[in-house]
Amino acid sequence: MLDKPVRRGKRWKSLITLIAALTLVIGLVNVEYGQYAYAVAWHFIHGNYAEIAGHRVNLPLLWWQENSNSDNTTLLVRAERSVSIEIKVRPAFPDEVRDTTQELLNSTQTFVSNRKSSAGVQTVVSMVTLNPKPFTLYCKREDTGIFTDLRCLAARVPYVFIYDGTPTREREAETILSSLE
């Protein structure tokens, strides 16, 4: 008679141990790969396009969009385990907006030229031009070898497009910004 309750107790103990082990594994996977799961879920719900600054942009699978309610900023974030990789789209300051493409080109070239002479030895400063459909983006690029900062503006567009991330993901960010429609 005691044999049956003992077996039942052992089964419960095994079941509780199994549930605890599964919970631990799911928790570890979520911590390690949660961003990847979130990115896939975002694409499942929203598709491959995000709306930023009144334009559509094509997002690769591991990217998603986050909106900031406080300052009208939009973030395009990439799932990455080790560092934060994002494209920030924020309203431009009045002195950043130029009326013509030539004014913006001259301003960007002047900035790059001045920055090259004052940048540290390990910082590479250059200009990058991107050509999405509605306008041309002129970008000020600073690369330390560890991080790349890309600040892009277009004439008469009251937004700044900023990539902060690793040099290995810069082409991906440039492709995203070039897909603006």
C-alpha cells in the first residue's frame, strides 16, 4: 500500500524537476537570444517595412523599429548580442537643415575637412553619399575602428539619420537608409 504513494511522489518530484529545468533553459535562451526572437516577432506583425520621418524604409530580418514618445525620435535597432547597433532618426536642429543640396554638400565637405585635421590618429573621418529615391543623403562618417558614427542629412528634410554601431554593420545601415522611399 505504501508503494503506490511513494511512486506517485517520485513522479511528482521528477515532473517538478523537469519543469524547473525547462524554465531555466527557456530563461537562459531568452536572455541570450531574446532580441533575435523579438526581431522575428516584429517582422511577423509589421512586415519588412517601417515608417520613419514620413518615409518607408525596408528593414532586414534582424532589425526592428522602436518609437520614442518624448522627443519624436525613431530607433531602428538590430539584434546583436554584444553591442548596441541602431539607426536613430530625430528631428534636425534648425541650423542643420539646408535649403539646397549644394549648400548641404558644401557644409558636409567643410565639416569633414575641418574634422580630419583635428581628429585623433586612429579616427578616420570621411563623407558618404547615399541615394534613396526621394533625396540624396550626405553623411559625415567617423570610424574609430571599434565604432562607426554616420550622421546623414538631406536638403529640406527636417530629420537627421544617425547610425551608431560597429564598422562591420555599417554597410547594412547604409543599405537600410538607401531604401528610403
